[in-house]
Amino acid sequence: MLKSKIDKATGFEKRFENIGTVVFEDSKEASAQVAKEIADLIKVKQSQKQPCILGLATGSSPKGLYAELVRLHKEEGLSFKNVISFNLDEYYPMEPDSVNSYVRFMQEQLFNHVDILPENYHVPDGTLSKEEIRDYCDQYEAKIEALGGMDLQILGIGGNGHIGFNESGSLQNSKTRLVALDHITRVAASGDFSGLENTPRTAITLGVKKIMEARRVILLAWGEGKSNIIKASVEDEVTSLVPASYLQEHRNATFILDQAAASKLTRINTPWLVEKIVWTDKLIRKAVLSLALNLKKPILMLTDADYIENGMSDLLADSGPAYDINIKIFNKLQNTITGWPGGKPNSDDSKRPERAEPAKKRVLIFSPHPDDDIISMGGTFKRLHEQGHEVHVGYQTSGNIAVADDEALRFASFVCDYNEKFGIENSEAIDIYKKAASFLKNKKSSEIDTPEVRYIKGLIRKGEARSTCHFIGLPDLQIHFMNLPFYETGAIKKNPIGVGDVEITKDLIEKIKPHQIYAAGDLADPHGTHKVCLDAIFAAVRELKPKKFMKDCWVWLYRGAWQEWGIDEIEMAVPMGPDQVLEKRKGIFKHQSQKDGVVFQGADSREFWQRAEDRNRETAELYDQLGLSHYAAMEAFVRWHY
């Protein structure tokens, strides 16, 4: 079982982690291990001629797990005939055939692909009247109790620490019930419902008490977005404000994490506080910068006492005194700052982040959505062009799902009026407009846009992207609309990366033969497009690696509107003055469909230009706090070595 493997393999530090955690390289490997434990449990129960009682979860976290269980069934003969399952929750009200129902989710992800008996899986009923819910919930629990309780419960975790839909404030003895959903939970789900106003306010959830009664609990968490709440759940005190923290008191619970979700755990984020470590350059930089920021001191003001009193005496003994360490880290951070992101011609580049030669580079900026280029690296984008480099932009997706319905109608109406005014044959345009208007008037919250509506929305964003490039100064020949096929489902849920996505990406790279590639490394994107786009770039670059021109190609990763690189990770920081900040804002404003109300707002109420400015200002302030030059803003990059 994973439990014994955990205790033996990780040796988690009791002073910090109050529950077993296992950290895997990625979610795929982790899901395969959990699937194996479930499969072994099912087989043991089969040998004992007993049912296997599983508690199942929905959401993005268990998708890989269910895919692996389906594979085990189809390729290795794992039978689910003795499995009886109970799902954690369901939105209320919710029809079972709705695209957002958890009944449909479970059928599509697991039940329809294995031999589990239909009468053996249970998902809370979202069609009940409110008067029926209390008795129904009692019966749901009674069914579990009659079977002897849950053998194994799978959980995900919400951004506020909820398990199931047991939100902050849920008590440890809470029962299965109808609950009001926290605003944070609704915001996280709003993308699936095309906006917060369409997102359910209530749900039926299994209570904390039943979760805690399961003989085994496995909580899955992937991605940087979960890292803070994982740390709170695993290391901080048990509190009703973070229901997942209750699992610290479970006799057999384990958190299964990928590296990103585990990144804030003390033993990973600050390992020198847990055990004796080998001080690599990377760890020294991280430790010293963390120390300076925590003590609110410039790097060069840190003392021997600061190191000793904050668990870094062995670093001092190995590499001290403090003055020598401080100078080394200060110089390394200083060398990340450059006003020449494409390299400074005719200069010593030995301590600069980019090469001096060739003086004029071909640059390819990949933008997952039509505004990521200007939002995330607009200052650098403009500077690269102004400094004489041949800059190309590859817009990887149409971004059509992020355009509001009324915006699409407004543009369709404009085309009709334009045609009428200038005597252009207008009957087809009017017909398209009428069809779009009729569809949008009667559109259900979960319904996919018609191809015509999607195309109109895509044209809006294409025009905005072209306008931004013209604002920077790029000609049309250097603007490339890739329209990667994985994106064009019309729904929030996208297809997995395919051969076509990689081939289109390879073709563009081969066409341009860039000396620099810029790509979005922001994996906190709430609807996953950045991740797929980045995977396509990585796959394309690896396949092209043997090509001669790739020997001169460097890949730089920027981050989007959601978060920034850690100060210890940054390898190139491009400063901006106040005027350049305003110029970047003007470029972002070209994307009018993304202003004054965004379809995919996320949990942040600020508009994208505000997020970008705040983030860039905060990066500059960190450099200032650490004792380096003070700028109005900075855009940060990390190099990917392939």
C-alpha cells in the first residue's frame, strides 16, 4: 500500500507536517500509484468475496486517476463488479444529464468505461425538492453504514480548504446535508457555468463525519494554485476554517501531491530548516533572499547573527562570513537586470542574461490567448521591437470562449449596418446575425456556442490582437494566428494536446528559425489553456532540437496575469519606467472585449491591466527591498533548458 511506502520513502518531518504526504514528479505518476492502491484493494475484496466500498470525488484532480483505472480495466482486466461507490457531492439544483452535473462527470470519466453495475454507484440527487433533501441525506448515510462504511475515500481540496463541499466553518461532526457554497468555491467553478451569475449557490455534500469514518483517505492536489492551502492543511493547526486540516486527526490519511502543490511545504520550500542539506547555488540564493525579505533587510545588510538565528549556521560555516555570501548573491541578482532583453550589442555578455550576438535576433513570442503577450511581457515586447529585433507573435488559440455574448451580437450588428451603409450585399450577414441573436437569446448556461457565434467571437479577439501588434509596430507578416485545434471545442473543457497542435507549433518555429522563443510558463491559468499550449511548445522544441538552427535558440518563460516567478527563480528582469508602464497599459487596452467585465475573471476582481501593473510593480519593489536599483516596474523571465 501507498501508506507504508510513504512512511518509508519520505520520512516527513513531524515538527512541520502533521499528516503523511507523498510528493510525486507529476500528477500522472501520482495518479498511477493511487490507481494501483485502489486496484489492489478491489482485488483483495474480490478474493474475500466482499464488496469494495469506495468514496469518489469529482473535479480536475481525480481525472488522471479515473483514466488510469479505466486503463487497468481495459488492458489488465480489473473488474469493478464488486465495487459500490458513493460520490461526495452534487450541485443543487442540478439535472443529471446537465453538462455540469457530477452524475454525467462520473459516467464520462469512469462508470461508462468499466463494468461497475449501474445500481452500485451513487451520486447525490440534485433534482429533489428542498423538503425531500434531509431524509434523502439520512438515507444516503444509512446506505454507507449498512455496507460497513467506506473502505477508501478519495478527496480533492478547494482553494479555501473545503473537502467535498464542506466549506470553511464546517464542523467535524457535520452530516450529509444541503450547504451554501462559499464565494471562493463559486468563483472557481464559474468558468464551467459561463459566469458567476450562472453558478449554483448550493450543493448536497457528504459530511465531514462520514469522511473521517472512512478506513483510508487519500487527498489529491495538483498545481501551484493549491500550494498555500496544502501547507495550511498539513502544517498548521486543526481548524474548522480549513476543513481539510481535520485529516490530521485521521488514523490513515495521506496527501498525494505533485511538486507544484507541495512547493510551499517547509521541507521543500525551506529544507535547511528541516535537515542538513547540500548547499547548492540555487538553494543558497533562495535561502539568502528569503532571509533578507523575511527580516526586511537589504541583502548587503545581513549579518552572521541573522544567519545563525534563522537556521542557516551551517551555510555560514561552509561559505561564510555573511559579507562574502551577501556579495555573491547581490551580484547574481544584479546580473538578472537588463534593459536589453534581446542582448546588448558590442558588449561583454559574460554576466548578462542574454547573448550579445547576433545583434539583431529573430524573436518568436507565443501567446496562448490573444492578449497574453501584451499583458505578461508588453514592456519587453515593445523594447525588443524598438531595439531592432525581428519580432513575431504566434497567437496559439482564438480565445473565443472569453468573449461575452452581447459583445458578439454588437459586432455582428455592426457588420450588417456597415454593409447596408455601403451598398454591400447584406442578406447572408443579416441571416447570420438573426441566427446568432436567436441562439443567444435562448442559450442555456451549459450550452455550447454555434460555430457562427464562435467564429464571430474569434474574429473579435483576432482584431484586438492585430491592433496590439500594430501599436507595438509589427507588420502583418509577423503576426501569426495558429488556431491550435485542441482549443476549438466551443466549451470550457478542451481536448488533450494532439499531434496537430505540435505540428502547427513546429511549422511556425521552423519557418521563423528564432534565436529567442518566449512562452507562457504560467500554469495557474484557471482553465488550463496555458498548460496545453506550453506542452505543445515543449514537445515541438524537443522534436526540433536536432535541427541546426535550434543550437542558437534560447527559450524564455514568462508568467501571465495570475502570478509571478519567485524572486529566487528570476533569471532575467526587464525594468520599465513610468512612461513604459503607461505604454503597456495602452497596448492592453486594445483588447476591449476583455475590459470592464471579463468572462474568466477568476478569484481576482481587478482587470487584467491592473493585475499586470500591480505584479510588475511588486517585482520591482522586491528588487528595491533587497537593496538593488529602484524601478517603476519589472517583467520577469526564467530560461528553459531543453
